[in-house]
Amino acid sequence: MKNRFVVLLGACLLSIYSIYSFNSTESLTSCIQAEGTISPKDEKMIQLLRMVDTLGLDEVKKLADDFLHPANASEISAKDGKFSMLQLQRFDPFVFARDHKADCQRRLQLAELTSEDKAQTGLTPEQAIERYKGKLPKWELKEISSKKFPRVFFAGEGANKTHMLPMNVTNNFGFDEASETENKGKYRWKIGDHLAYRYELLAYLGGGTYGEVLKARDHMLDKDVAIKVLNNYTSIAKHTMVEYNIISKINKAFPQSPFFIVNIENFKFRNHFCMVFELLGKTAYDVYETETFRKNTELFKSYVSDLLKGLVLIHSLDILHNDLKPDNLLTPLNQLENEPVMRIMDFGLSCVLGSSKNRCPSYYVQTRYYRSPEVMLAMNYTTQSDMWSMGVIIGEMFRGSEFIFGESESDQMASIMENIGLPPVPFIEKGVRKRIYYEGVHYKTEKGFQRRPYRKSIPKTLGLTSPKNDLFQDFLRRLLQWEPEKRMTAAEALNHPWLTGIEEDMKRIPVL
């Protein structure tokens, strides 16, 4: 009955909407109309906002429980693929309007990223051969004539190409770095050349063991993208499909999530699997080099909140990222209004707990500075290992430089003890690689410097001397616990009063 009353009331208010409307309502309506369809949920949202304009927030809240159910549900049913950003926040119609609008914008953005409505037609293989005869190597003309590529959009004419060597089977016919080098199996790309006769290679963005990321121009859709060209070396190539499997699992559960980079499409070219992603902007490292988060705490909290929301989602699927670090956290290139300011990318080291297909490696995961103690000691690890990485990253962002860092794994262990003290003995006893701990206790740098447990502390390292930083200090302390079961989960961290601003929320955080 209450629902019916609210809907009727919302309809009655349409006539005075033009007087009392506010920007969120107008812009949300515009976004929804741009999609071409208005769902029942969209209709409810617009009606609710109009009611808030007219009756006031407090009055509407009395009516809203049933009206928006299950949007104000307290539990996240992420494993069923059902997720609302509001399930991470208290019910607030204004917040709901912002997030619903962001969701609508994200749908439009994803549609544009994958749309072929404005696609160029390109050349048929026959047309391309005619056009590029004498301008491309004979082996490329033969590659085009094989019709593996139905259309040719860009051929890298005039580029300093890597040449095919028909007899060099070991190194993928000359397309890969030599097997005896540290870069074995990596594709020998050149600026100005192409991938799949569609993408023009513009710049190197980054890379690692499993492949390299290149900035490219998509000449079919006339836009810039990022392409990850995966390594072709046999022992590594077996692992390269992990990222594809993990991203597919995330996209299936959360198809419109704004917290992760968008994988637009994938293809295979010259025996290399290539993944095409949206082009993002600055890394978290770039951001904290230019931003002073000590002064801009609200922006800092928005970054942290976005990352934690992403972790809530993947952890609900038992996915561990396993390589959280500033370089794998990026801002959108063209940020939409109310869109999250930070996205998680690079799932190349990710795994799924209990999975045989995407099994978690024994211990060699995570970049050293962000590696959890249990990983260093070769213990069984869980999603809480990601939370340790988050603690280090957050401290680093606040400090504006490295937080806990060592020149080797033993020195990294010493650096942890230097900042948070000695680990519990039972915890060390569980470790397969106890030697890392003992080496850390006695470790000396090349210059003879030896770290000492408790020599520093988190407050001292980060300069958290003011009482106004007590909540932030508590927040970090609860992430940087030796024992993973004592660390906050991503969901618990989102409810910490440092982020919510509500001290009562401390009662919902487990006591250390």
C-alpha cells in the first residue's frame, strides 16, 4: 500500500517538477533518455528525486524503505551477480541519485567503447594487396592474402618493421625476442607498425614478465586504446590466459562495474594473445606525486573508497588480485561526473581460491614492497593478503613516497618489523620459509645499516602526530596486522569511521 502511495505521489508531483528540480534529477533523466529506454528502476528513481525536491529528505526517508527495496539491503549478494553501489552505503536518496546516474553513464560509456556504429569499413584483402604492393614486405602481403584478417585498416606503411625470418622457428620466425635473453618470448614491436592490420602502435606504456602494454590507435573505431601483448614463451604462455579468465569472471558477475578497467576485445596475432583495454589516465603513483593528500583528505578518501569497493567485489568471488601496487591503480582518462576516481587493472597474477583452473601460486606473488608477510613466509594465503597491500599503498599515497620498502625480501621483512614490531611466534612457526624472518632480523644493507624492530612506527614514519589523525592511524593499523585474520576485510574497511565519518561505526569493526 505504501509503495502505491509513493508512486502516485511521485506522479502527482510531475506538474511542479520544473520549479523544484535539482541538477541530479535533470542530468540523471537526460542520461537515462540517452540510453533510449527507461526501466522501472529508472522511473522510481526519478519519482523519488522529485519527491525529495518537494517534501524534503526527512519526509521521503519515512516512505522510502519499501519504495526502493532491495536497494537499501544490508548484505551484498555479489556471488549471485546482484550488486548495487548503495549496498556499500547507508540509504541516502541523494547518494542513490549520484550512483544511479554514474551507473547509467557507465552503461553509455561501455556501449561507446564497444560500439561499431561509427566503424570504418577498411579494405578487403584484395584491395589492400593492390594498394600496398611494393610498399609492404612480400611476407606481409602474403599474410594479408591468407584472409586471416577480413579487413585491413592500417598496415604500418613506412614503419621500421620487424622482419619475418622463415627459418627461425625457435624465436617465432623472428617476431619474438631471442630465447636466450631475459626478454625471451616478447613480441618485437615497433612504433608506427601495426597489430592485426588495425591498430597503430604509438607508445610503450609498461610491462613485466607476462607481457607488455602498448598505446595504440584503433583505426577501425578511430580512438586510442591500450593493448596488452602477452608473452609467447612456452612456460609463461601457459599462465597468460589467467588474466583473460579472471576478467571474464568479473565481467560476468559485475558487467557494468566502474571499479575495473574495461577489456574491450581480444585477438591473436603472430602467435601472441592480445587484450585490448580502454586507455586510462594517471597511475596512483603519478597522482600521489602531484597531490598532497595531507591537505586534500576528502579526495584521498574517495580514492581509498573506490579501491576498497572494487576489492569487495572481487573478494566476494574469491578472487585475489595478488599484485596491488600504485602502477596497477589508474584514473579514468576522461572522467565522467560522479564516476569513481580510481580503477583496478592488471589481473595477470590473480587467482581464485580453491580453483584448479586459476590456482593460486605457492608464494611468488605480489611486488616486493606490497608483499604480505604470509606470502613471504610461504604460508597459505587468502584475500586478506590483498588487504596488506592496500595498507602499504594507502600509507604510501598519504606520505607521498615509499612507506615500507626493502632492497631484498629479507630487508623487506626487516622494514616491516622496523615499522610494526616483531611478529607473534606462532605466526612465524607456520611459515615454510622461516629463514626470511631470521635473515630479516640480522639483515644489514650493503652500506652496513641494520634495521631494528620498533625503531620506527606507523605514526612516526607517516608523521601522524596530531590527534586529528587518530582515526586514520587506527585504519592503517587494522590493515597492517601480521596475522591476516586480524586485518580488516575490504567491507569492514569501508565501514571504518575514518571513511564514514561516523564514530559509532567503530562498534562494527572487530576488536584487535
